[in-house]
Amino acid sequence: MADVVVAMSASLPRTCVGCGRPARWTRRVRVLGPSSGYAPMVGEFAIDNLERMARGPGAIRLPVCGWHRWVVPPAIAAEAAGGRVRLSGVSAEFAAALGH
């Protein structure tokens, strides 16, 4: 498994992030990062959904094969790094397709 850094709006290769096979679908992964500021507004007893929405800057769609779309979601961690996203745990083939 490898770590890569990509721009949030980058065009990703059609290679599965979990195994490196050709990807035909995408899977949404939440990007973790600094709070957007809504959690302090609603107080300490925030509703779970509002708290989750306030945790990070959004989500990124990652390319996946049929196996990683339906059976086993890829164990990819996405973390905000400025205007970029650090993806941890991607397949070596996906990292190579990105040029890392």
C-alpha cells in the first residue's frame, strides 16, 4: 500500500485504488480535515450527522473495480492537506498510474 497526494479536482486514472485492476465505477470517500466551524455553533450536544458534516472539507470520488464497489470497500484514508488530498493505503498500481 502506498500514500499519494492529489489535487481535490484532479483527474484520477481509471485504476482501482484498492487493488490496481481497471476501474469502471467510483466510490465516495470523506476527506478528513479541519472543522468547517459548524460544530461549535450547534454546541456540545450536536446531532451526529451535523457533527460528521462539520469534521472535514468534503468528499472525493475514487475509482474502484466491481469488487471494491460492492463487496469490500477500499480501506483508503483521505486527509486534507491545503488544497490537496493525501490518500493513504492506495494500491501500488494506482500510485504508479498517478506518477508517484
